[in-house]
Amino acid sequence: MKKQFTPNPWIKNPHVQTILGSLNMRARGRNAMVECAKETIIDGGNGVRLLGYHSLQSLGKSRGLVTLIHGWEGSSDSTYVLSTGKHLHNKGYDIFRLNLRDHGNSHHLNEGLFHGALIEETFQAIYNISRLSENRPYCVIGFSLGGNFALRIAVKHSSSKIPNLRQVISVSPALDPYKATLSIDASLAIYQYYFLKKWKNSLRIKQQLFPDRYDFQDILKMQTCMALTEAIMPYYPDFKSYTEYFSQYTLRDDFFSKLAVPVTIIASEDDPIVSIDDVRGLKESRYLSLSLQAYGGHCGFIEFSPLKCWYEEEIERILSGSEET
């Protein structure tokens, strides 16, 4: 039975929820998942290497393997990844925290730049990670842009089967990246500041590592996420324009018609970055379930005391159901 998120009145505000979701203090304290994590380089095909961290249960007593995919400019050490991973690891799951290209400490692994349409390398990495499950149930969970990746992985699974994949869960997925980019620029200044700062720092690292290939001097002057997106397009020769680029990972209702694995989307009506209308436009089916909440912000869903995250328990409930099928 689907549960509803009902936050305390004083933290219902969507911006409060969004900020609390990424608050560093939520990741403080002992984390057995982090303590036993093993740094792992995963083959993404065609020479691509992605960085991740694999945390096994002691004595091999595992309920299955869960891969967590962070959002744009997040990482395997983002608060929501560490918190969700800790919760599920404590409940008996092995955890693999995957960094998308150029996220976390992985800029040196690949000369090419990250962009949101890099589904082939991400799918290949997920496929290879699934082999670590040792025939136990396998699940992929993504947040925001990572949620978009997770949904595309679920659809590709229909033609290129991922071993042991039982469930895909997407939290606050950015189904329309163009609209999400505009929302970041138009919402509270703190969102634009956060993403621009992280993105520009990432580009500076890339330029320092590969000075013969990248010169972002003019690009780094851009003052909005949309302007920076337009300015960086010459470094993505596969796309004629930013509209063509965004279209490569914009997900509409018909995109999900070929699903062959259960997918759950968790989203809030008050999300300040992702329009709930994009999620409402999807039709539930045998394989697609929607958990639409009145509150929660963007990847928030935080309860006041002790800053517990509602969707962590909801994810565990969904995974428990997958184990029984």
C-alpha cells in the first residue's frame, strides 16, 4: 500500500524541504556503508571509466544490491546518497554509489566532457555493476538528473537485459531538462548560485587536467545555467543546438511504453525545480507506478525529528515487495 508524506507544518515549505534534503548535517555520524566502501572503477565501454564505491554486507548476508545515482553536480558523497545508502545498508542491502562522468573525484578518468545524454556509458556501467550482485536482486535508484538516467536505464533494459534487475526507483526526476534548467534560473537565487558554482568548478578542474583540449575562459563568465548551456554547446559537436541536446533526454509518456521492469517515480507537487505536470502526464501501467506527494520539495521529503527522510522507508518498502516477486 502506497504511503503519503505528511511533514510537520513548520517545514512544509518546498524550499525548506529542498534545502533540508541536501543539508550536510543529515550525513553526519557513523556510517557503516562508508566505512566498508571499496573504491571501484567500472567499465562504461569504449574506453570510458566511471568511479564508484561498493559496500558489502558483512559475512555475505545480503538482501540484494542497490545502485544509487546522484543528481546533476552531485556525487557519491552527496547527502541524499549517503543517507539513503546508509539506511538501505543498515537494512541488509549491498550498496554501489556510482559517479556519473566528471562527478565526484573522477574528472581525470575521461578526457571527454559530461553531458546529460551520456546514457550508453551509464547503462554499460550499470550492467557491469549488476554482475556484482551474485544472483541476488538488483535495484537502481536515481535522484533528480540521476532519476532521469535511472528511467532511461529501465527502458533500455527491455532490449538489453540487466542481470537480476528487479526494480528501478526515481526520486524527483527531471523529465524535461530544458524546463528544469529554466526553473533553476527563475527560482530562488540560491539554486542558481549552487548549480553554477558547482558546474564552473567542475569545468575548471577539467580545463586544468586537459589544457590542450579545453579553454573555458569565456564560458565561465556566463551568469545563468541556460546561458552557460548555450555557450558550451560547441564542445558537444554531436548536437546542432541546445534544443536538440535537451531533446535527447526529455522523457514523455510514450517513452515508457516498452518497460519490462517495475519502475516507481516519487515526486512532489510543490517541487521548485521539476514541474509536477511532467510526472502527472505519465500513465500508470503494469510496470510504471507513480507516488505523487503534496509536499516534499526537490529530493526533500524530510520529517522534522530527527531529520528522517520519508522516501528512504518508502524505498525499502518497495524493495521488500520486489524480493517477494
